[in-house]
Amino acid sequence: MRIATTRPGSGTIAPRARLRSDAPEQSLDGNWRFRVSPSLRSAPADWRDGDTARWGTVEVPGHWNLQGYGSPAYSNVQMPFPVDPPFPPDANPIGDYRLDFTASAAVLAHGRRLLRFDGIESAAEIWLNDTLVGTTRGSRLTHEFDVSGLLMEGVNRLAVRVAQFSDATYLENQDMWWLPGIFRSVTLLARPDGGIADLFVRADWDHHASEGILDVAAEVDGGGVARLVIEELGVDVPATGSLRLAGVEPWNAEHPRLYDVEIRTGTETVSLQVGFRRVEVRDARLLVNGSPIMLRGVNRHEHRPRHGRVFDATVARDELLLMKRHNINAVRTSHYPPHPDVLDLFDELGFWVIDECDLETHGFEHVGWRGNPSTDPAWRDAFLDRMQRTVHRDKNHPSVIMWSLGNESHVGANLEAMARWAKSVDPSRLIHYEGDRESRYVDVYSRMYASHDEVREIGEEVLRPARFDATPAEAHRLTLPFLQCEFAHAMGTGPGGLEEYWDLFEAYPRHAGGFVWEWIEQGITVDGPDGGSRTLYGGDFGEAVHDGNFVIDGLVDADRNPRPGLLHYAAVIAPVVIDVDPGRTSVRIANRFDFLDLGHIRLQWSRVVDGAVTASGTLTAPPCGPREAVTLELPDAGRSDASAEVADVLTVEAVTTADSPWAGAGHVLASGQHVREGRPPVPPRVAAEATEEGIGAARFDVATGGLVRLGDLEITGPIVGVWRAPTDNDRDQGTDELDLPRYAERWRAAGMDRTVTRLIDVQPGLDEVVVRTRTGTPILDSAIDATVRWSAVGDGAVRLDVELEPNAAWTTEWARLGLDLVLAGEPLGADLAGYGPMHSYPDLRSGARFGWWHLDPSELTVDNVKPQESGSRIGVRDARIVTEGGTLHVSALDHSFALTVSRHSRQTLAAAAHNWELTPEGRTFVSIDLAQSGVGTATCGPGVLPRHRLPARPAAISLILRHERTPD
């Protein structure tokens, strides 16, 4: 077996389209005999014909290191072995597969037979009946072999030797787990004489004439002409040349109209679904069917937590339905073609797709791109082979609007050759490649993590007069639409700044949208010693080279449960924007669909005053076409005066009127609100004895001046806090602050994670107790002076007035400014009036709506695989925190606060590497924050925008605290 060549695989037939055929086929999936050796030199020579009695078994499709043979490994850019192309390391697991099978009579009835492998990582040598069939390169690409003269009646023996690493690994350094094996299906195909060898149906749409154009190229074995049949349209013509069709509907992602097409010969019928659509660039805009489109996208890896990249049809459909329910309309298949059946789902459900080639040479970045295969002629055929297999397999899918050359492979002549070949074979689609910054061989200007300011500049540069001194490359780039193939990094608590990005995308006609990295957290799930499941990431399997939890970066967790970032993203990219006039006289409805009017939605409104619905109804909307807006009057019942103690909230929602494949009627597409904060009654002070030990229901620790009890509730605090358990974004360095340490490091250097509070004095008065403290940082002289006034207000409640004043010695921005309390007992939940139900931060709040929310214990914080700060709810006016020890009721008298309730302290969260390491602490940790920093997207992209940072500043708040008995 040769595993150090720069060549593509050998022995395969020419790549061709994936077609649904009535010709016989036979799946070879199932249990195969299997053995793994630590290296090629140590792998036994009898693997093709020796006794397999002592071998084990694996499931095909599957990854052997997820089935008990070795362990997974994760790295992002770092190569797990020396960058020494084309040589893999000597320590290179070799998997030997054997299957004895009997070919079906239906397959054997045809003289020509093919053996198809849809995915083998990373290189394979294939033998059938002791004859070499061929080799593969391109792990996520289809390889077909002609085995007509080798397949026989009776028992056949198929032997496949797979190397985990090979020369191909240098071209497949994507951000994902190293998971070797035959992980996609193996199939025998019968090929009838006179059958359809290949087919390319270009379904164009002439939006000027409102006609479809079919350009059909059918390759028939042995020559001859096939027939094209579209029963719905009454078409039955030779499958050759072009055909114009009036009366057809175009395909787009909002209305994915498909037509069933059959291509028939005397011996075979293949079927496919075509969608008529035209993709083009005009005036630096991305157009489909003559209209500009906006890509509301995600980058999608194929991943299941216990099965890796093994395909499951139900899981794939469910996740695409989940995307549709959250307003996502575009997918970049990062960074390889997905399982072929996923393309059918994209067509059916309606997605704009950037279909990416299985190519990434990112590991060469660590050596300054020396030896990068993209520039080496020796690798040219391997590059072209990968592009050809990508394009030919998926060329009949209307959802694919761009071919992507690959990802993060720098630049070079081999990439340019891929682009030229793809354009020559398929000029109906655009070419994408982010690495081509000069846009020499692409049709769109694509970037990753360009800052907000740069996105604005890119949008504006095509609006300025043309520069006479622009180079030809610059002049060409200015004619191209702009998209961010990755613009926010959904890792941990975040990503922040989504709304600010999207406002820019919408503001400039050149911008065609963007894609969040990424859709799913790629955690690997294993069984723990306690019988429960654990999610693992890089380094947890003993890898010497790894990138830690950088693989845990998705809008959904590994089991596809939405993270808060998805809920906020759905609101940011909502296809309907609802703005309620501050006076509540009207509401503006903006249609951000690219093709649909708003005839398929209903506008419903409700008014809630202090948690009770006081009025509701439906608004009648006039016609509103795509990219248009209308303004509607609001009824008197929605805007009349009302006396609210907490809030008076008017909400308008856009809901669907009919069932769709992805949601039932009544699905909420978007909502808008106007919130009038209430005027809570200010309870008068009542006479109460004021001493250093307490006042009213409040009992103090005379040594610290802090609470020890409120009524029957054991409670400590409040302590002034300016630190949070660092998020993934806090631990990384934003692209906008490369000259500064990471936020978490700045906070640590400033001592914010270990502040010390000193009691200055306690001054009992006639009807209040005034406690003054100074909270400072070790080593340094930065501090915050707090004046805390306690008074009794009756009914067992106390009033808390707090004034906070920092000195001038603070060296960096704060994470937050808040009051920290610790309550006895584990949290049992919370009820709050504020923004929710998901967590929210200053730059991550678009999906949150003001309401009266109940949160179960599991909803208080986010169960991040790597523990970190989460669970803040902003704009809280009133809250009840329920614990095993009692209930704390907190009401704001002047302005709202951000509330965080956790079963773990910040120190515990910061110290833990995994969520399954956390153990109950028997207490409830509560933060009432007067101000907060945003969260940013610094793991990739900019950190917290200046407008969402928190420099040292004074603040004050007035609260009512009371203890309530926890219901049994």
C-alpha cells in the first residue's frame, strides 16, 4: 500500500452524477471483519486472504476509533505529525476490513457492475477476490470501480486496507476530529447495457420571459439517445439539447418548487427533481432569478456525538427542519461535500448551498505556508480530482448556487486550475473561495471574521467613484458581491455582535449575508464510570497535539439542542422585522423575504400589564411585497394609558397561517415589542430597631456588615463583584485587540477574580443602617467604595439602597458591576419579569423578549461542555429566586438589573474543565448586576465592541428584598 504519493486515487471510473436509478443495487453495509495495526510496517501481509477468526468486527459505515479500536483525536490547524509532505508518520493506524458476501442475482444479471465507496478516511487500497481494484484519495468523496470481470456467483471476498493518515491528510486538515474508516456506505451497482452513464440537467430560469430552460446532457452506455419525461408538464422529448418551458414556477429557497423528471432508455430509468433558477452577479450583487438574495447561513459539519460523520437520514432531516424553524436559509458544507442524500434535502426544503470541495491545507500555516500543496505542480491532479468528484456528484441540485474550492489552503496555481475547470464544466454556478483575497479566480468576494468597521468599508467602496489607479485585480474585486463565509463564532456564551453585523449586511446592497461558524458542537459522547454520559473534546483522549474545546463551537449542542446563540441568531435574521412606534400609534412591518410577499403570515398583537393579558387581537396588513415595508395603525386597546407597577408590554408577532414541511401553522417568525416600565409603589419605611446586628427582617454579620439572614432565609452578601467566570470568548484574543492580552488575562492581572472586601463602618440610625465597605484587588490599589443603606419597609421586607463609586486606579474594563448574594440550598427555579426566556447580554439580546418567565433549575444557566459564565437575564424588574432554603423576592424601585442565578460559584465554574466535573455545592449563587460587558466573538473575530464594554464607573440601585416561604 502506497501512502506517500501526491497523486489522486487509482482505478476509479470517471466521476459522474449521483442518480436515482431503477437498476439493481446491493448494499454491502453491515458487520465486517476488522483488525487494526499500529503502523503499515507492522500490518500483517495476510490481510486479504488469511484467517480472520481472531479478528474483531466493526459496523460499516462507521469509524473504527469510535467502535473500540483506538481513540479519536482533535486538532484544528495543527497537524498531528511533522509537516513533511507527502509522508505520513510511521505511527499510523492501519485498518484491515474483510467481507465475504454473495452478490444478488439481480446485480449479476447485468454484465457491467460497479463497486461504490462514498467515504473512506483517509486512504484505501481495495481488493476483490484477490485482485487489486484500486485506491482512494479524498475521504468525503465518492469513488466507483468497475468490477464487472471480478464479481462472481457464490461467495466473493472484499478486502479493504485503510490508512488513518496518508499523503491525502495534508489536503484534509479541516477543523474536526480525526476519524478513520469506511464511514459512508458501500454499494454494488448493476449497470444495464444502454443505461445512463451520466447526466447533467441544467434547469435555468429566464425571469424576463418567465420561462424555464432545460439544457440536458445525457451520456448513454453504448451510445444512443435517452428520453426526457416531465409528466406534470406534458414533456416527452429526446434528452438532448435545450428546451424552453412556459408556465413553470422557478425554484428558490423560500419557495422550493421542484419538478419530477425522468430520463429513460430502453433498459434504465433515472429520476431526479429539477428546480428552475438562474444564479448571477450583476452590479456587485448576488442575484437569483433576477432578484438579490441574502444568505442567512450556517457552516454545517456532519457529526453525531457517538457516531462521528456517519449519516443518519432522520437526524439530517430533523436538523435541517430545525434550521428552517430558526430562519436559516443557507448552508456552507464545511469543509467537504456532505452525504449525497443531504443535497436532496436541501433541494426539497429550500436552502442556498455553497458546496465545498474536500480540501484544506491549513496545517501549512504553522510553517509559513512552505511546501503548501496549493502551489506545488506535483499535487495538481489531486486538487483537480477532488473538484471533479465534488462537481460531478452534485451537479443536478438546484440548491447548489456556488462551488467552493475548499477552505484555508492559502493561494496557488492548483486552486486556480480547479476554478477554471469548474467554470468550464458548469458556468451556471459561481465559484467561491475565501482564501483568494485578490479575487482572481472567484465570483464572490468572501471573507472570514472581517470586523464590523471593515464590513462597512467593503459595503461603501463600491458606492464611491472608481479609482483611476486601481489595479486590474482591485477593479475586478469591486464588481463582486461580498459575503462572510464565517462571521461569528458560536463558541460557549456568545456569539456577541450578531445584530451589528446584520445591520451592516442589510445596509449595503453589495452585501449578500454571512454564515455563522458553526452549526453543531462536535463533542464526542462516551459513557462515564457512573453510568451517565460525558461529552469529551480535544485532549480528553490523550492526544499529544490537540486544540482543546475549540471543537465545541456550535449553535446547537452535539445532540442538536439549541443553544441561546441560535435563538438570538434566529431573531437577528428574521425575515420579518416588526418595529412598534414608541407612542404605540403604529407598527412598521418590514418584509425581508427575497421572493415572498407577506400573504402567508398573520400579525397578532397582545398587551400584558403586570403579567396579565389586558387586550389582544389581529392586525390586517395590506399587501407587502418582498423587500418592502408597510405601517399599520394600532388599536386604542393597545396604546391607552394603563397603570403598571412592573411593566406594560405590547407585543406584535408575525406567525405563519399554514402548515409547512418545517413548522405547523402558527409558527412565530418574528416579533417586536414596546415596553413601558412600570412605577412600582415605594413602600414607606416603618419603625424598626436599627443596630449593627440588623434592622427589620435583615440580620447582619457584625464583622463584615453583610447579611446572614433575611427572615428565615440564610443569605450572605451583598458583595460587590466585577468579575465573571471567563467565557470561551473571554479566554481568546479578538482580532480587534491583537496587541492586548486576552480579557480573562487582563481581569486576572487586575485582580478582579479575587477581590477582597473591607468593612469601613456600620452606622445605625433612627430608621436605617448604613454600611460602608471598600472592595479592592490584591497587589494593586484599585477599589470600589460601597454605601449600603438598609431600612425596614413593612410586611417583612427591607429596602436596600446601594451607591457604588470606583476609584481612578482601575487598569482595564470590568466584566460586570454587581451585587453578589449566596442563598442557602440548591436552586429550585426562578420567576422573573424581564427579558427572556433565554439568557442575554448587552450584545447578545436580539431574541429575548420582555415577559413573565418561569425558569426550571436546568434553565437557569447553560450546561456548557466547558463551564463558564452563562444565564444572565437583562432588564429584570422583579424576580423570585426559589431555593431549598426559601424564596428571595427582589423588586427594583428605580431601574432594572441583570439577574444571574447559578448552582455553582464563579470560582468553581472557572476551575472546571468539563461540565461533568461539577458537583452540587448546596447553595444558590445570585448576582444582581447594575451593568455588564458584552460577550463578543473573540474565539474567532472581534471581541466586545466598544459600545458594549464596561469601563469603571459609578452606579446606584434601589431594591426591595423579602423572604417568602418556599411552597412545599
